[in-house]
Amino acid sequence: MTTDITAERVTVDLHVRSLTPRAGNGRQEAVIERLERLADTGLIDEFNVHVWGRQVSLSTAAARTDAGQNVLNRVEMFREWATDTDRSISSFFETRRVDSRMTEESYAALVLPMFTLAEYHGGELTYVAPCTDGDDVVTVTDRLDTLEQHGTTTEPLESDGDGGLVAEEAEE
């Protein structure tokens, strides 16, 4: 039995760093343009762009701010998705020690990727990129390629050997 996921509302949240170098800005704009095309062609219902910083402090004080807590909650949701789907996002959301020159203090911070894509079907998180799936890395660009070529499938995909992903052949 196959599930018709096309009847579910499909939304994509793109989380971008607020202060990226100029080269990164061009990449972000390219991703946003691709999301606009996906929405225009009906492959997704809508997308939202959320700006977050380069990192979020893991100190108790910073985690209590609305913005800090929102980021930490979102990343926790992404981690739960990764665990539930046998994928990993750990290498893209690293915890690092930061030394502040202004306060002369050291603290732990969660460093965020330049951009992260979260895909929702009917309000349920169904995909996060970047992630790793076994030995394969799935970037935001890879996921956009999949959405453009295969629609909003959550079916298993395999590497095509050239860095792209293709739907696995269904057994009959």
C-alpha cells in the first residue's frame, strides 16, 4: 500500500545565518530562488526563511532568551528526527568552546550551519538537510535536487555515484 503524501500540505523552513560572508550570501540567494520555483510549480505549498546567528551559547543565561531557546528547541527536534530515521546531523551542529575577548570568559556554543532545510508534510517534520545517511552526506542542495526531480517523497533514496540522490527501485 502506498501513501499519497501529495494530499498533505508541504512546507519548507530554511534557516540561514544572519551574518554570512558575501560568497555565502550568493549561495543563500540561490537556495531561496530554488525554493521560490518549487512553490511556484506547486511541488511545495510554501516556504519560510528564518534567520539565526552563527552560533548560540549553551550557557544557562543565553538558553533562557526566547531566541536562544527557540534555536535550541529547533535543533533538538532535528536531532530527534535524525535518530528516528537512522540519520545524523551531529557533524553539522557542532559544540565548540568560545573564548570571549570582551568578557574574558569561556563558554560552550552550538555552531550552526550556513543554512538548514526542514521539510514538513502535514505539519510533521519529514526531512532535515544537511544530514548524513550512513556514509552519504545529503546537503541542502541535494535535497532541493530531490524535490525538483521526485517531488516531496520521503521514500528511501540512494546515491547515484555522482553526488546526487535517486529513488530506490521498488521491488515487485
